[in-house]
Amino acid sequence: MKWSWRNVLMWFLPISVALFLIWQELIIPAMNNSTSQTDIGKNIASSRMTYGRFLEYLDMGWVKKVDLYDNGHTAIVEAVGPDLGNRVQRIRVELPALGQELIPKLKAANVDIDAHPIDNDSSSPVETIENLLVSIAIVAGLIFIFRRPNNIGDPNRQARAFGQSNANVQMEADTGVQFDDVAGVDEAKEEFQEVVTFLKKPEVFTDLGATVPKGVLLVGPPGTGKTLLAKAIAGEAGVPFFSVSGSEFVEMFVGVGASRVRDLFKQAKANAPCIVFIDEIDAVGRQRGTGIGGGNDEREQTLNQMLTEMDGFEGNTGVIVIAATNRADILDSALLRPGRFDRQITVDVPDCKGRLEILKVHSNNKKIDNDVSLQAIARRTPGFSGADLANLMNEAAILTVRRGKSLITSSEIDVAIDRIVAGMEGTPLVDSKSKRLIAYHEIGHAIVGTLLKNHDNVQKVTLMPRGQARGLTWFMPSEDQTLISRSQILARIVGALGGRAAETVIFGDSEVTTGAGNDLQQVTSMARQMVTRFGMSKVGPLSLESESGDPFLGRSMMSGSEPSERVVTDIDKQTRAIIAECYQQAINIIKANRVVIDYLVDLLIEKETIEGHELQEIISNYTKLPV
Ligand code: ADP
Ligand code: MG
Ligand code: ZN
């Protein structure tokens, strides 16, 4: 090892921190124990009082001794009194500048006075060394962080973390992730197979005169495995993985982001072949010069630097840049030009089959009971991302341990799903009017849902509070649905209004509660989208809404024409009409089934939870279920 300054610091920092910790943990307590009563050590400064309070104490005759420090600006007061538990306490008091008048007063009160030289107040030997060590550690740390490393190379080193290497660039020599660890994203994997081949055997391409993409953009919602995929490419190709997050560039001082980008690419080129992964690239890569209030200089400089770097290296240097975002629509078009991120790969939330595959990956290392069907879990979890599924299996495993079992059973998995979907379970309400009202609300959802032909089946109704909700009706989604019909949306709206409808019918208009707030929000949004996006209303088959976007994110300010006032009124009218009709339908269903509703509510209050099949059986005794 070279005995350079860097090395010295590298050793010095941890050692000094360690020494400091040892000092704090071991030596100071030991010294404190042996401190005699009269010794004003620094261990006393913890309690303080105001000057006014001190004068009161003095008047009460509670003050025994005053030690003056800091040229008479600070005093350590020894006092004893009923307020202080009748024990001698040492208390610190900041004295006002006119503190000199105090002396006669103290003398009159027969208080023992002692003065100490300037500065002495903060320099007991213990504290001096302590302070010294802290300052040295801080200085060393700062020097260390601000010194630029001249070479980050050394691929044998695992994951250099923040502070150890160049600020926030992370470097992993071997990610240890393989394509097999990423499931349910087959198209993306196929695309990437080519990238892996290029990294391993560039000749295959260069011999033919082909240039390989420099940049690949991964687009998809959070938790769908974008980072994992990028790592898998590096892992499969056996090349180092450099990663940095776009959001980290933005917080920095002007100009720093750009130089970080330069550094990042310099390091990457020195370590080629390798993968450079830029997470959340939208943070730097937004459309330039749009957002409200002018552009963000720092962001633009960083982005320009990134573009320059990507143009700068030859197609065959072996550096491949992979960027991830969940908003490709707001990216600057310059980023997407050929020779930059010209390939886009979409990674979406998995479908049922994809979820099954991801579940398989995440149950490989777990002990699972035979009664658990991954297929059934996959069917019950539409909308779950890969990260949600990983979390689900982990929660189930933790719960199994907590229950002292040796195998994960479907009971633990059910609990884990419920928790991820709806939050933590609370304690049940005691029987009361409001519990009764919640029960009617939930049974309202359940019965409307059950009796509507196009509605998903009820999985269970429960009065166990969870997250924000005080009761819940769970529906069993039949299959993955990418296309939803008009009658299905209408059924969902009626079902969502079932809760409020039940409250109104049973308790009257004046007793309805805020509990339906969430339902109404959903109802309104569904009805509105029927009108404005899906052309499912009398307004006709028009799309009336431009992609909604945040004007601060750029672009959306310029795009699309605002709908005219008449159109706005039309949208409003049709939305209301849909909701009114659905609400009437919900009210009708509640009124027509009052007897079974009353029965179910009593049962629910007694049992807390009614399973879907039981519910259907009971309802079918009273009325005909849709087929
Ligand atoms: P993103 O970068 O898209 O937000 P990550 O790659 O960070 O998502 O995924 C987080 C975690 O979720 C991964 O570490 C992995 O455990 C799990 N995961 C996500 N997607 C998948 C997938 N397709 N296959 C297997 N595991 C996945
Ligand atoms: Mg990520
Ligand atoms: Zn509700």
C-alpha cells in the first residue's frame, strides 16, 4: 500500500472515531464515578436555570455555593431545597453582564463564592481531549470527503459506499444478480440478452460493423424491478456496476452536478466494460426551459453534461448507460435521440403469470407449506409490483416466525396480503351506534356487490379496522383485466355507493357520516373518466382530457388545448347523471333487501368477519343471486 495522505486519512478517521467512542463509553463514566462532591467536573452542566429563578433560590436561602466561570458570565450553583428533592444539585446559570452587583448579595446571604480563570469553564482535562478528538475527527472526515480520488479503479473491491469513494457514485464489482432473479419481464430480458453479449464479446458486433446502443431507458412504475434488471445485466456479463441517482445531482450546488457527471463517466471509461446506471433520470432529464418560473440552471447544466458525455464516447468503449424512470413523457427529447437513450424498454406491473413467476423467485429460499398455492396468491394480488410481492413473502415469513411455526401457511399469507393492501389491523370497536352504522355501510357494499351481475365477488366483509378504514369489504378480482366494460364500471360505481346508500336508507339523511368520503372520491373519478377518457356517456366517444401533468414538471403547460366552457359544463352534467342513476340503483337494492341486510348486520357485529361464500349462501336464502 502506498503511504499517501489518502491512506493516512483513511486509517486515521476510523481510528479517531473509535478512540472517541471508547473515551465516551468507558473512560468518562469511570472518571465521573470517582469525582468528589466538591469537584466541579463538567458532568454537572446538564441542568440549567434562569437568572430569575436563581435569584428566587437565593432569596429562599437555598443557594449554598456559587462558582463563577467565564469572567463572571456563567455560574455553577450548588443549591439544596424542597424543589430539588432536598439533595444538593449543581445547576448552571447564565449571568447577565451586570453580574457584579451579585457579589454583595451573595455575601449577604452567606454563600460560598469562588471564581475561576477565564475559559476554565470548558476545559476540564476530560473535556479538552474529548473536544480535540471530535474536532480532529471532523476535520479528517471533511478532508477525506472533499478530496477527489485520483482513481477509483480496483474492481476487486465490493460496493464502495458513500464517503468512501466519490460521494454518491456507487460501484459494485459484482452485483451477484442474475437474470433468473428477475421474473415476469421476459421481453425486457430478451432485449437485454443482446446487451450482455455485447459486454462479453463485443467482437461479435464490431466485426460486422454494427454499433451497439449506448443507452437504454427503462420505463416503469416503482418496484417493478428496473434496478434489479440493470444489476442483472452487470451480473450476467460479469462487469462492474456504477450507479447514481438523478435526484442526487439536483440537490447540489451549481456546477457540482455537471462535474459529478464528468467524474462518473471518467471512472466508467477507466473500468470498461461496465454498466452505468442512472436511477430517476427524470430528476435531471426533464424538458429543458419549460417549467414555470424559468429553468433550473443546475439541472440543465447537469443534463447538458450528460448529453455531452454520451456523445463523447465511441460506440465500442464498452460503457453502457442504463437509465430508469417512471415518467418517460417528461424527459427532454434530446435524451431520447439516437446515440443516446435510443432504446426504451417498458417494465410494467406484472400480470397474473408474471406475478406467479416472481412469487416463485421469492419463495425459493423459504419453507412453505404444501397447502399454499402460489397460483392463488398471484390471482389475488392484481396491481402488486415485484417489490410488493417480495414484501408479501417476507411479511408472511416474519409472521410465521412470530407465530412459532416452521412452515409458512396460507393463513400467514392472507394476513400479509391484507396488511399490504389495507394497512395494519387495529383493535375492533366496541358495540355502539357507530359500529352498527359501519356494519350497515359495509353490508351495503357487500350486498350491492353480490347482487350486481357485473360486480366482482365479495371475498369477505369485516369490521376489523385497518389503516384508515374502520371496516372493509374485500372483493375477489376475477382475473387480470386490462379491458373493462361499461357495465363493469357502472357496477363498480353502484357497489361503491352501496355503503352510503345503506346509511341513508337505514339511518336517514341527517345521520349519514364522513365514512363514505373515500367511496365518493372513487365514484366521482370513475364517473368522470367514463365521460372524459373512455367516451362512455352521452357526450360521445371523445377524449376530453389531456394527460394530466404537473405544470412544474414542464411540457404539460404547452400541450393540448383547454376544453371550452360548454364542454366543461357537459362533462359535469354527464358525470352527475351517471352518479345519480347509480345511486338510485344502490338505494333500490338496499330497500328491496332490508330483511337480509338486518340479519347480516347482526351477524357481522357478532362475528367481526363474514367470509364471501358464507355471505353468498345467506343472501341466496332470501333472494336469487345473479348467475
Ligand atoms: P425499481 O427499481 O423498479 O423501483 P427494484 O428493482 O428496486 O424496483 O425492485 C425492488 C425489489 O423488488 C427487488 O430487489 C426485488 O426483490 C423485487 N422485485 C421487483 N421486481 C421484481 C421482478 N420482476 N422479479 C423478482 N423480484 C422483483
Ligand atoms: Mg429502483
Ligand atoms: Zn365504503
